[in-house]
Amino acid sequence: MGILIAAAVIAIISVAVGVLLGVLNDRFRVETDPREEKVRACLAGSNCGGCGYAGCDAYASAIVLEGADPSLCPSSDREEIGKIMGVSLAPSVRLTAFVKCSGSCAKTTQDYSYFDEKDCRIAYLAPRHGAKSCSYGCCGFGTCALVCQFDAIRIIDGLAVVDREKCQACGKCVGVCPNGLIELIPYDASYAVRCSSHAKGKLVRSACQSGCIGCGLCSRVCPTGAISVAGSLASIDQTKCIACGECVKKCPAGIIVKLNDKAADLFQPS
Amino acid sequence: MSGIASCVLGIISAALVNNVVLSRFLGLCPFLGVSKKTSTAVGMGSAVIAVIAASSFVTFLVNRYILERLGLEYLRTIVFILIIAALVQAVEIVLKKKMPSLYKALGVYLPLITTNCAVLGVAIDSAQKGYDLVNTMIYSVGTAVGFLVAIVIMAGIRERIEHNDIPEAFKGMPIVLVTAGLMAIAFVGFSGTL
């Protein structure tokens, strides 16, 4: 009986409070710019904070009221926002995070046993930036996966792998990776170099089975000059790439990978 | 002692001698969070006074005429929290309409008054001490004034030390905490006077 009275008291007070707040909210309604709501509807709605504002609501009101740059959200419907705000915005290029390392546990060796905190930012302070023989590679403790709000990064065999479908390109992982391995590339990009090692070819070979040795074959074979090799590491300029695929055929280390290819996708949802 | 004198003494006692922030260490979050500028500190302090006064009044009535009648004193915490949260929401709605600039300046700290333990602390304290309505109001308003005094002093000091040559390790929050500690020591001077 006592518990029923207690529950009834709480229920009655809650209802009274609810009614009071509802009435107040109605009496003191603040007229907001209708565009604000429309812009808000075009945003991703995940409150990831990638734009630099506190959340999608804050960013929408900043666009409408303070004239903030309306193109900061990579996963928004930019054309629609442009229409609402009366400006022409280039249609959004969907970006996706890409991990420039393929040194999984199977392909690289461990120089020593690492027993400290399982966090890449701490492992980075250890000799050779972690136990893996390659000092440029992925530490594999998943700090990027930890900060990802979209569950788009998994550690598979000691290597961070991005689920391109889930990635919203908020850029948080880019900021936390101590090795700077993650880059936002266009979702439609066809080829990318999955290595970040600036070490000389021989060293790379001894540390990892799949590392860029900087031979430069790809840049010689590329018809548009999109590939440059600097510091014994190839990189592809995605704006020039025409997706011919010559580089993949030539690459002796197999380090240039075809993206958007289900068969070659490392990410297999478990 | 006449009524007015004891009333004044009660307020001074609650505001200075038993200062809610500096000698009972309640409500530290807004005390440190919103004390960057004197103007917002005044706004926050005033909002806390309004919320504490209103919540003490309502919680007193609810406690005396509903909870104690039905023998449900153990529900105090949850009921008080409910009432405080609703009042804060109400203050927020009104502020948003009437004083948008203050609403913007307070930002996230306004909803955080809900979790300002000074507000709940005062309500529960006066319920446990069995104060009557007048004493509850004196006690709660005095406590809230004490919060306003503390946060405004803090904001004033922070504005002054802002551009001082503070050692690198002390910049930002550390020097603020040191300042709060020194202020607490200064307020110890009041203890025992009432």
C-alpha cells in the first residue's frame, strides 16, 4: 500500500510539473527563424561536433543567424542548405576516412612486448612508436575507434580499418591518431596508397611485408602525373587521378589499393 | 530579539558565516564555470537566487503538506530534484523570452543549475532541520545571496588576474582553484561570529 501511495505522489507531482512546463512553454514561445529548422533538417543530426560547433542545432542557428560557413558539415545536404540560405554551394563531395597503413599483425613483426596502457597516444611514446617494427605504422590500440561516434572503425588483426559506409567524415580520428595515419579522402576515390612509411626501401622491407619502398614505378607509369614520390613514399593526388589502374598493376609491393571494391575491402563486419 | 533583527542575522549567517560555496563547498561547478566575467556571474547568481527562493518555497509546501502528512519523507530527494528541475526549466523558458542575452551568456550553465547541489542542499537541509516557512525562506535566500557574493567576488578577482604574469603551470583552472582556496580561508574569518 505504502509503495502505491509513494508512486501516486510522484506521478501526480510529475504530471503537475509537466502541465506547468507545457503551459509556460506555450505562453513564452520564442519565434525562431523558420530557416533554422530547415537547415537543421539537412544536417546529419549526429551532433558529432566535426564542424566546430556544439552540435547540429548550434551549427544550424550559426548558419542562419551568424552567417557561418554553411559547408562545414561533410555529411549534410549542401545543395538544399544552399537553396534555403539563397547561396549556391557546390554539391557536397562525400568524404571518408582512410587509414594509410596496411601493417596488420600478420604482415609486420613485433620488436618487443608492449605492456603499457592500450592507447595509441601512449604507445606512441614507446621506442619506435609502439612494438611494431615499423615506426610509422598503426599502433593498433584503436584510439581512433574509441573516438568514433559512428562505430565506423574497427581494429582487425592489429590494424585500424574504416567502414566506409558508416563513416561520416567528422575527422575526429584524424585528430587523435598520433602517427597521422588517417586522412579524409573522397568517397569516390578509386586508388590510394595504404602506407605512410618514409623509411628507405630496405628498412621498410625488413619491417613490413606490405610497405611502400618508394621505387617510383607508379609515378612513372601514371598517365596524368597524379602520383608523386617524396621521402620514399608515394602519394596520389585524387584530383588528378583518372582511375586507370596502371599504378596498381605496376606496384611491386602491392601497396596501392583499389577502393570501392568489395573484394578488396578489409572491413568485414563481424 | 525582534523579528527583523533575527531575520537580518539569519541572512548574514547563511550568506557569510556559513557561505554555501566557501565553507560548505556546495555548488562549486557553476562557481568555477561561470565566474569568468562579472556580468555573467551576476546573472548566474541572480538566477540561482530566483531558483533557490522559488524551489525552497515549493519544496517546503510539498514537504510539509504532502510528504510529511503521508509519511513519505524518504521521497524527499527524488521529489525535490523533480521540482528543482522543473523550476530551472521554467526559469530557462522565461529567460529565453525575456532576456535572450543573459540566456546566451549563461549557456549550458543554466540547465546545470538543476545539478547545482547548493539548490538541493538548501532544500533538504531546511526540510531536515524542520524550519517553518519564514525560516526556510530566510535561510534559502541568505544561502543564495552567499552564492551570489562568492561568485561575484570570484569573477572580479579572475578579471583582474586574467592578464597578470601567471606561471605557465598555473594558467587557467589551477590559479582559479588556488584563488578559491584563498577566498575560503578569508571566509574562515567569519566563523564563530554568529
